[in-house]
Amino acid sequence: MTTASSTTRSQHDPSRVAPDALRDMLAFHNEVVEHVQRAVAEQPVVVVGMAQNPHVKKVRGALSDAGIAFTYLEFGSYFSSWRERLAIKLWSGWPTFPQVFVRGVLIGGEDLTKAAIADGSFRRRMAASE
């Protein structure tokens, strides 16, 4: 295991993963991860979520109420596409949905997004990279 600092979390060292396992890890729903990566790179605001999740619905509502346009990517529901969502979680490092990205930066889920909208940091982040 690598050591965690104030800006990174502990992760298993990839050099200590068998080559066949590493190959499988990198290929795990890679097409889904690439789809999300493209959207995050190309769109100013991206919400990654799933059907039936109340937190996803609430963050989408908060963004709409604030007049913030966003791209929404939905991956299944509680009963489907869990592997695809797992691949996204492994890629982003964020353990839950929604996952909200602004100008390529993961800002978090519902609570952190609502806080960023309320304190103005969401719009500042959007304007900073224009």
C-alpha cells in the first residue's frame, strides 16, 4: 500500500498487481469510463447518476433551480448496471452518486454541490476556466 498524504488516499500499488489482473482491471467497463471521461472533458458541467436515486434527482433540481445547464449521464438503476457504476466509482474515486464535475473537476455529490451553489464557488469555478 502507498502512504496517504493530505491530498491522496491510500491505494494498492499497481506495481504489486499481477499483469493479468492489471489488464482485467484496466479493461473493466472501459467503454463506460471513456464515455464519462469524454463528457467531463468536453462539457462545462456533468452530473453522473442513476435512476431512482433521490440524491441524483435533488442535485439535478438544485442545478436547474440555479439556472445552471448541465449534461446528465445516467447509468441504470438500483437493479441494473451496477458493474458500470462500479467502474465509474473506481475511476473517479468518489464512492456514491451523483458525481458532479465542473470544468473537469469532481466537486462531489449532492451536499457538496448544493453548498458550492449556495456559497458561489460553483459559478466561480465555471467562470474561472472560460
